[in-house]
Amino acid sequence: MNTLSFPEFLRRIRTSASFSEVIRALKAQKFPLEVEGADGSFASILTAEAASYAQGPLLAVTPTEKEAEELVADLRALQLDAQAFPWWGTMPYRDMAPLSKVFGERSRVLADLVGGNIKIVVVPQRALLTPLPPPKYLESLLIPLRRGGRIDTAVLAEQLSLYGYTRVPRVQVHGEFALRGEVLDVFMGGDEYAYRILFDFDTIESIKTFDPEDQSGTESVASLLLRPLKEVLWTDDRIEALERTLRLFEEFPSGGAALLERLMTHRNAEGEELFFPLAFDHSGTLIDYLGAQGTVVYFDRERLENAQESLVREYQGLYRKAHREKEVPAPERILLDIRSVIASSVRRVSFQTIKGSGE
């Protein structure tokens, strides 16, 4: 039996003629770039190399959630901090509970992209094709805190409550914050650790991460961006924008009256995620969050494009069932077209598994 160590395996791939050719194209920023026969470990290693030459964040798009999970694992094995941007995790038109953890996971990735704090994001096709709030909106909600900076704890506590956090005596789970004396603890959705902000009157003395289970500290950080628990906050202006939008859609003969009343009263609703992109005059895409220097790598592009038709059929079938019970947006309101998304990615790399199937 022949045994090949992982370092030797990497060396052989990186010194191959085909790999070197792709790297030269990446270094020269030759986009769009097509790579034939890229699958398995070769595609993962090539993505890692592409990230090292990318001038901005890199987004890797996979056909399925399982492949996204595998790619994240591969990239982390290569010592890269790859983050997953999840889809809602249920069938389309199946309501999610307002406190589902996926809200916080998505908000974390979007906030990190806006804040320039993330290098590699891996996304399954379904999540890529879900419209998002425009980046400027989420950016306006982020609260920067810095060691040595000013802090108004009364105002901050009110903002955190508006952002969906619950005030408690001691932080234990995601979505909680505690304010006692000159200590503010916050456990943001999607994070592994909570944050402890120590202040003296109105000046921040230190910011540290800690484990909520045993309250033990881990490390100090110089700055922190506080974010909402969800990518959209149902403030009066967002509800009014949603109301204007729903009036234009024939599938909402009542104008979404029941939903709007629920949102105005409780500021959340089961199934609210369907309506997030409809609360804006112009919604965004995940591509928009990358900025002008962002690079997108499409895994198995043929499968991505061929899956569009089946996705549309799935959405249409589930829409017809859901619409018998309540007013919901038609598929074309909440499902983007993969070809249009790809076309909007100027700095893109397409991995092809079938020779001669590219652009």
C-alpha cells in the first residue's frame, strides 16, 4: 500500500502544472476565470489559495448544505478561518420560530462582512438565492465599542433591548445581556463566547471574551461591534415599508393586514424571515456584502445552474399549499435567479466538473 502524508499531498498539488496555471491567473486578477475538472480536495485547496490572493473577502458557493459543511471543514483543516452563512434550514414557506438560532448566525456573518472582519464565507446555493437587506441598512445598526472609548450604558441597554436582547442578572445563552455596576456582559447570536465590557463612569477600560458556562475569561480584544439578533428589525419605518410593498402584490388582497398588526404589536412573527427582503425599496444580495474587491468561487457551476429549475418548481408547489392557508409572497419575490447572481459577480471563479461546459 502506498502512503502519502497530507503535507506531501499538498506539495504535489501545489507544484502541479494545472494548479500553477490557475494561481498565475489569480495573481494577475484575470476574471472571470474558469477551472475545469476542479472537485474534491483539489477544489478546496484551490479555494484556500484563491483566498490568499483575494484583495477582499472570498465567497465560496456550493450546490448543497452538506457540501458547504464539508468545504468549511476542509478550509479549517488548512488553518483558515472559514465561516458558513446558513440558509433558513427548513422547507420554503415553513415558518421558523422567532428565536431560532439561525437568525443570530446569519446576522453575525453579515455584520462581519460589513465590518471587514471576515475573510472567507461559504454559502449553499439556497442561502445565496435568498434576497437580503441592503448592506447599508445593517451597517447603520452596528454599534462600535473600543477600549478607551465612550459608553452610555443607559442608552446602550435600551438599544440592546430594541435589538432583541433580553436583560438578565447573569448571561448564559445567546441573546442575553447583563448590566451590573460597571460591567456589561453581552452574548450575541452566533458567537462562541460572550463579551464583558468593563468601564469607569463613561469610559471603556477593557473588553474581554468569556465562557458563559463558567464565566471564565479567555482573551482581551481592542474593539467590538454589537449587532442585532436578526438581520432586520421591525421598527416602524421597516413595517411601513413592508406595508407599501405588500399593497403592490396581488397575492396580498388584504395588504398583509394580519401580519402587519402582529409586527406592530410584537415586533416579530413566525415566518417573518420570508418578509425581510420585502421591507426595503431595493433589497440586496450576499454578493453586495462583499464590496468591489470581493471574489466569488462557484463550485460545480453546471449543477448550480441546472438546479434553478427544480428550485423554482419546489417553491411554486410549496407556495400554492401555503397560500391556501395565509397570505405569503410568491416565489419570484423571495428566490433569486442563479444566472443573474453569477453575472453580477465580476470577480468570479467557476469550477467546472464537465469539460467544456463553461462560459
